[in-house]
Amino acid sequence: MCGILGGNIANWDYSSGINAIKHRGPDAQKVIEYAECTLAFARLSIMDLSMAAMQPMESEDGQVVILFNGEIYGFEDIRNALASKYKFRTTSDTEVILYAYMEYGDKFADYIDGMFAIVIYDKRKAVLKIFRDRYGIKPLYYYYQDSMFAFASELKAFQAAAVHNWQWKVDNTAIYDYLFCGYIPEPKSLYENVYRLEPANYLVYDLRKKRIIKKERYWRLHVNTNAHGKRNRKSIREDIRYLIAQSVKEQMVADVNVGTYLSGGVDSSIITYECSQVNKNIAAFSIGFPVKAYDETPYAEIVAQKHSINHKVKYFDKNNYSDMKGLLYQLYDEPYADTSAYPTYFLSQFAKEEVTVVLTGDGGDELFGGYETHKKFCEQEGRYLHDNYNFERFVNSIFSGHDMVSSKIRDITQTKFTTYCKTFGRYGKEAYEEFREILKIGKDYNTQWFFQKYYVKDLPRMTRVRYLDFKTYLPSDILTKVDRASMAVSLEARVPLLNRRLVEYVFGLAEDECSSMNNLKAILKDAYRDVIPSEILDRHKSGFAVPKNYFTLRSNSADLVVDIWKKEWKEIKA
């Protein structure tokens, strides 16, 4: 796990830029100026701790250079397949990717599975090629304007590398999207001409023509459109257990200490259990709250005791929150309103005291259908998706259950519908128009574009909303939150439930084979009912939320989003 930066902008200070994201790679930093571009790297040593595995890494003939942030799982098989043709100097996954590219070209991405942001500098063709993993686990920004091109793991690397008089122009539509979503949706960023490379995409920049010559998707998720399946449920349960166990086994490979996050929920309990089957001494880290209604540590302890897991608990109180004022903008470099980032950062600090890698349960709700909003979707879809289909009304209704949304969404069944977007639920049309005028957003701007892009009407109801969250909320909010919060303390967070074989298998199930509105995560729970206590599997889902009385701002979540935005907007404009 590392930080990467590079580009062809001659007057940028790449040393300062990579130093700005040194938290992603505190073990070593390196900057190399090539004839056509500069590449910079900050290393967090995980696999092959020797300096031979340092980056930028060059092929034996020096014609291809790689920068890589992330981890590739099961890379040993690819290495073995290439060993007779290429001379490997390290035991790192980075070198395997390098020679996989030399062997397979751009198709190398078909051969690898993991979390990654990869940059290939191919001197033979004078191109930079950037690749992002299939689900958006690892971040990859790029700047492109006129003939200038740059890439980085975080925005702060751009800001530090640019000359002092560089003018970053805020993209007001991104701010407006943030007020609707609680995050800036991909591919946008806070600034104009700066983008996130979307998951499962790659981009090619020609260093001689000085322009992007290709941007396309290298992988697509094929989803089963059937509502009813005929497969044997016992065999499905066995397949899921096998795939999760194999993913955990692969992702526990490291040359440093590995632990887990244990929240007391279904997903983290399953991952921690599987980790304990590989390493009986695995440490599981939990965060508790002094407010009983928010504290899940008793449930985490049930799992830990059942499987004799080394369970470590630390409490996050109001003083801890007060010490973190301003943390969101500091970590994310742009507006971000998911306040669970605070305890996630606190948990990461706690785990980093003993380990360098943690396995998390992220992705399970989106993959198997675990949110209450998924249930609400199925209940309400019939009301809104009929002959008088109104997508805007529909989106506003199903997202009213998310943490960052006011619970007092106005009556969406009224005859004359007035737009109430996600975070404006209790503000109404007046505030909506106020922000539109402040940000100079045209009245024809479509606030639903991000969700419409991934809304597939032909899918069965539960599958449809799972897929929608998998493509929107998961990469832009959940995975973004965990990456920045963990990497801020130089901790690598791995996501076993986002294993390619598992994801393709689960989305290949018919709807009734996976989940239903009456039994969220049905097949996953059934698969582990013999080893995960019923107190965990059958209890009501509880999010990783900060107690409301911690906030000195207004306690309503919609108010909080707007208040955070106002503070951040002042900092941005300053």
C-alpha cells in the first residue's frame, strides 16, 4: 500500500507533492525524472520489505516502468506462469504486474484480482497508462488540461506539487452534487479538470501528442436478471463459504502483522471468523461508544469468545470527537459528510498500534443486500415505478433512510411534487434554490445523474438496488472513507468480500437465491449459521454511527451536512 504521483508538468515540485501524502507510504519516498515525465512514490512496506521492491520499478530492459498502490491476491500463480520467460528479482506483487503487462499488454488487468491503482510508463510507445481496480477500493485522481497531465493518490499531492500561483478552480456542480449525496460522486472531484478514474477503467495518455488517446472500461459486472432461480441452496451456501474462506486466506498473505476490524455486525464477524481459521492468534479490533444505543462491542465480544479470538476494544467518547474537529476536510481534501469517518479513523489509529494490515467486512451490504434502504426500495417501488414513472421521486424516497438524510422527508405522494433532494429533506425548495443561486447552477441541472447512470430498470427489485449501491454509495462513500481514514495512519485495509470470484458469483445468483426484502443477506447468513451466533445474524442492523450528542452543531443529520459544507466552503474559498 502506497502513495503515487506523477505527470508531465515541468514546473511542478513532485518531491513536495509526494511528501504531502507520505502518510500513505512513510517507509521510503522516491522521485525519478524521466525524459518525458516524472514519477514519484511513497512506500508502505507490506510485501517483500527489501529495497529491491522499491518503486518506481523498471523492467529488466528499462523500457517499462510501474507505479503501484494496492495489493494483488493470488499473484503467485501468475508469477509461476511467467517465471520461465522473465527473471524475477523480488517476491513482490509489483514485479508480477510489471511482467504481466509486458506479456499480455493492456489485457494484463484480466489476469489480476485485488485492490489497485496502477500506472504504467511504457517508453516504447511514449505513453502513461493508468488503471483502477474493479470496485474503486483504491483512489486514483488525474489532472488533465490542454497538454498537461498528472495523476495522484490524493488531491493534496496535486496541491502541494503545483507552483504557488497555481489556480485551482472549484467545480460548483461537484459541490451541488455533494449537497445531494453527502460526497462528491465519481468521476468528479472538487476541482475542474481534476477527475477520479472510475472503477474498472483505464486511461492512456500519449506523452508525445500530449493528449488522452483512450479511456475505457476493462471489466463489466454481469448481473443475473432472473427473479427466481433453480440452484440448490445448500450448494450455494457451500460455494459462498468456500469463496469467502479462499479470499480471506489470500488476503492474509503479508510480510507484516495482520488483524481485523470487528464491529459486531454480520460481515465483520464472518471475516474475523475466517481469519481465525487461518491464524488462531489473529487480533480483532473494535471501537465502542459510552452511549449504549450506539455501542456494538457486546456483540463483537460474543463472536470473539465463541472462537477464542484476541479481542481488543477501545472507546470513542465525546472528547475524542472534539479532538478531531476539522478532520474530514484534512483527510478527504474535499467536502465529505459521512461522520462515521471519525470513529473509523480512531479505530485505524488503535489497530495501527499493533498491526500494519487489517481485513474489513466492507462491501457485504452492497453485495448481499443488507441495508434497510434496500428493504424500503422493494416496499415503495410499486408506489413510484409504474406508468407515471418518476425517477427523481423514487430516488429521494429510497435514500431517506441513509444516515446523512433527514428522517423528515416531505410528503412525496403529494399531487404536485416539489424536489426534495437527499440532504435538503427538511429545508425544502427555498434552501434548494438558495444553494443553486450561490453556486450558480442552472435550473436544468440534473441532481439525479449519478444514480440514473447505474439504475437498471430491467433488474429485479432487490438486485437493482444492490447494484445501484454497489456502483455509487460503495466506491464514492464507503471505500473512500476507509481508504483515507486508514491510510492517514499508514494502515492497509483489505476488503475480502470484494474478491472478483465472489462478486461475480453473488451477482450471478437469481434474486431469490441471494436476498429478499423480508430476509436481508439471507444466503450469507444461512451460509454461516453454524459458526456465527444467532444474536449476530438475526439482530437489527446498526450502522457505525457517532452518537448525536457528540456534535456541537445541530444534531439533525441533514443540518450537519449543510453545516459541514458551509465550514469547508469557507476554507476552500480562502
